Amino acid sequence: GMGAKHGVLFKTAVSLEETGKVEIVALDKTGKPFREKPLEEKQFESKTTLVFGGESDGLTEEILRNCDDIREITNYGSTRSVNVGVASGIAMYEWAKQQGKH
């Protein structure tokens, strides 16, 4: 399950989302049943919460079910994993590029 710290942070994101202010986007490589889509095809909302899964265990099913969208970084293929620090940098860059803040 979620650690206490992660649970509190995620519940805050969900409560913001319920007010219609924030879209929650997970970046994880889950396989079925979620069938994540490529990050590079994502059109980001201006207010987005990005949620990242760790390299070993990834995000819990509970968290993934509460996300609006699940994306993966596809450019490296299935044999080369990108660590969570690199993945978060790539995702934030994609978001910033679309906001015209690069």
C-alpha cells in the first residue's frame, strides 16, 4: 500500500482534482490492465499533478485508478528502463514546453 507520506500527498492531489482545478497524470510502466499511452502524445492541462512510480515497484493500483491519465516514456524501449529522476525531468520538460515556459 501507500506509505503515510505518499498517501497524504496523493489524497491532497485527488481533493484538488475533485474541485476541477488539477488533472492527475501518472508516469509509470504498468502493463495491463491500465494500458498506459506514450508521454509524447499527451496534451497537458495547465494545472497538472504528475505522479511517478519508482523503478522497482511502481505505483499502486489504488493510485493508478485515481489518476486521470497514465503515460509512459516510450523512446527507450522495453529493455532500457529510465530511472524516476530522469523520467520526472522528461515529463516536467514536456509539460513546460506545452505551457510556453521553456
